[in-house]
Amino acid sequence: MKLITFIILSMFCSVVSAEDCLEPFSQQHEAVTITPDSDPASGMYHVRVPREFDGMELRLLILSATMKEAKERKEISLPLAIKTRGELTGSFFYMSSNWLNVRVAAKYGEGLCTELVAEFSM
């Protein structure tokens, strides 16, 4: 009986959590910026994002890019560490010379349904 109750409750909870993100919200936003480091030789870029958006806390930063190799292109995607210093929140990354179309997505809220995006092309 306990097993059946557990299964029913877990099914109900999974349906409720799956409905949390029925309509994901994604937009390019001027508050999300990608800027080169003050020393151009470093190859580093800084990402700045709002710590909160519409009352939701920043949960994840994802960098995506297209890598151009010999004759083909590959898509990469990786999480960035979220850093906060004073009023600034963001991260940084090294931009490889073979990256095109860099995109940084800041995801907000419990279900990560709200996404603010910045794009940078080489």
C-alpha cells in the first residue's frame, strides 16, 4: 500500500513540475553583455548579467558557440561559473580564435524557464 501511495504521489509531483515550464521565455536583453577584456592580447571576454530578473534569481549561465574546424563546424555548449563582486554578477571566458557566433544565456527561476540572451559574432 505504501508503495502504491508513493508511486501515485511521485507521478503527481512529476506532472506538476513538468508544467512549470510550459512556455519558456527567451529574449535578447541589453542587460546581458559580452565585452572584451581591457588587455586585447589576453583573449578573455567578460559576461555581465542581472543577478535577478522579474523577482527570479540567476541560476545558470550557458555559453554556446560554433567552432569552425578544417571543413566542418561543430556546436559547443558549456556552463560558466557565476561570479558576484559588489553589484556586478557574471562570468568570463577565453574566446578561441576558431569560435563563431558566441551566445550566452542567463537562465532564471526554479524551472530555468526564463532566459536572457546576448550574442557576439566574430
